[in-house]
Amino acid sequence: MQRHIVRVLATFIAITATLLSFYGCGPRVKEQAAKDQQEAQHAAVQPAQEPAPEAQVEVKPSPGPEAVKADTIEFEDINFDFDRYDLKGRSRHTLTQIACLMFDQTELSLIIEGHCDERGSNEYNLALGEKRAKVAKDYLIEMGIEPHRISTLSYGEEMPLLMGHNEAAWSKNRRAHFEVFH
């Protein structure tokens, strides 16, 4: 079963890389797709063990007053499983779209907001939100986006997308959200 999932994921990555190569992001996307395929194969052989988020939170500066939000540019949030901060295939696809835009429009900057559901302490959720934002940032940097163009911010459980005390609401609140600025 795991081999089938790995083959499907590898095929998805290869098709995505091929399609995106037509849009000017080819070489970097192909390199990242190859890395993702190797990681997926390794994960099928040896399940990853995620360390628990640490309680320390690094506060990132917000963009200065000169930053203007790019209101017309929106990306879908990427979602995470409970108590996890690893990227799924759909998340990688969204991040690849963001990378392509940032390659084409070098004046853009990005803030990645990490969010959690209401379960867990405030400190724990702030740390987990930071890890979710950081994993997205690291993926974009691996694709070739300059680190100074990306900031991270954790809101923990403080800004839920949906109110509710059930899995439907919680699954939507476990996310990374993207704000694009000029």
C-alpha cells in the first residue's frame, strides 16, 4: 500500500514539475520534485518521527509601513494534520505556485502565518504554529526564493478560521496562511 502511495505521489510530482516547466519555473521545480520523490520513497521505507514542538517562540518583525499588501494575489492555505507540521502533496503544490509567482515578480515579499486549532496550551500552539510557518518557508527557500523575502509569524490558536469545537473546524484551523506584499 505504501509503495502505491509513493508511486502516485511521485507521478503527481513529476506531472506538476513538467507542467510548471512551461511557466518558467522548470529547473528549480524539477530539482525540488526529485528531492520530494526521494523523501517520499525514504518515508515509505522508514516512517518519519516528528519531534514535539519546543515551547520557545521566535518573534518575527512585521513588515514596515512601506509594505503594501498585494490585495489581488491570494493563495489557498495549506493544512496540517493534528499535532504535525509536515507538508503534504497538495501543500507542496501550493508552495510551488507561490515560488513561481515570486520568481516572476521579484519585488514581492511574503509573510507566512502559522495557525493551530484550539487544543493544546497557548505556548505549545505558538511553537507549533511557528514550526508550520517555518516548514513552508524552508520549502520555498529550497526552491530558490531568497530568505529575506519571506517572514514567518505564529498566531497559534488566537486567530481561528472557523469557530467550533469539532474536527471540521479544527482541521480548517490547522494551517499556514500567506500574505503577499509589494
